[in-house]
Amino acid sequence: MARKRQHEEPEERDRWLISYADFITLLFAFFVVMYAISSVNEGKYRVFSESLGSAFGARGEAGSPGQPQVIELPQLLQRKRAESQRRERERLVVLESNLDSVLAPLARAGKVRITRTPDGITVDIESSVLFNQGDAALQLEALEPLRQLAAVLKDDTHKIQVEGHTDTTPITTPRFASNWELSAVRAASVVRLFADSGIPASRMSVHGYADTRPVSSNDTPEGRARNRRVAVTILAARDPVLPP
């Protein structure tokens, strides 16, 4: 009876080979998937790195093959700032050229001076071109030059500061108690015309300085004439790195 049980239940010694083959197949599939995932991520990172460098106007340092480029953010910001400042200088050069063109007749007569300053571009207009003595109402002959000036500035985006200045000769009238009031109202008259010509009011500001900021001596008639002026300053952008 014992010999008959041995014939009915033979021992299968090679059954482990099937499990081992299945394990090797799964392990091979696992490494193939992991390699594919790592390759895709590396490619995506390289594309992201190159796009970021291009957006900041610079390219990362060339690395060894198969490694992502490293982008130094402070260096890229410095390059971006320098590029923005360069573009701002170019804009001011074009703007100054346009101002020179429209105000050339008054500039040749010595009534208008256009200068570059650390603040931007300043257009000094003698008060005799704009107002009667002791008055703040614009003369009819002043309207056309100011409208031409406004046409140049209307499509620009810079802030505009309009200043009124007087000489040291005191004034006391029913309307103006001192040169402070006179200088401020004269600047406001110019700003009002600019606003009527299409320049947004949010871009402009009014300042009255009376006789506190002379550009010439008040001891001569010529010097006092230069000090009686309206100064229109187109303010340069202070930090053009980040967009508003």
C-alpha cells in the first residue's frame, strides 16, 4: 500500500523555475518603467530651465551632457534691470528728440530750454511766452505751442511734474497775495490745458515754488526773466525692472 501512494503523488522538483521566471520578468518591467519616468522628468526640467533663462534675457551656463542647466536668479535679475534701464534711456532719447522738434522755434528764440536731468527731461518755458505780467491766464499765442507739447506727451506713459517759478519781485493783488499763489496757479493753468488736450490727470502733478529755486541771478532783468518760468519735467521711471 505504501508503494502505491508513492506512485500516486510524484514530487515536482522544477516548479520553482516558473515563479523565478515571473519575478525576473516583473523586475525587468519595473526598471524599464523607472528609466522611462526619469528620462521624461529630466527632459521637462531642461525645457523649463531653458524657458526661464530665455524669459530673463539670459542663458544658463552650459553644463555637462545629460544634466539640467543651473540658473542664477540674482544674475538674471541684474541683467534684466540693466536691459530695462537701457530701454528707458532709449525712450527718453526719442522723447527728447520729439520735444526738440515741436519746440524748435521757441528754443531758437531763447524762450524754451530742454535739458536732461537725473529726474528725466525738463522743459523750461519763460513766463513771458505764456502769461501777461502778474497774471496766470494763458495768452492766446501760448495755446498752440502747449498743445503741440501735449500731443507729444499724450501717448507717453511717464509721470509729468509741472512747476511754477517767479523772480524775487513781490506781488500783492486781489487775486494773488504772494508769489506762492501766482506760481502755483500758473502751473495749474498749464496742467489744465494738458488735461484738456488728452493727457490723463493721474500722470500729472502741480507745484508752486515762488522764487525759491532760481536758475539765474535776480540782480539783472535778463536773470529775472529766466527765473519767471514754468518747468515741465517728464520724470524718468525709477525702477523699470518689474512691470506695473
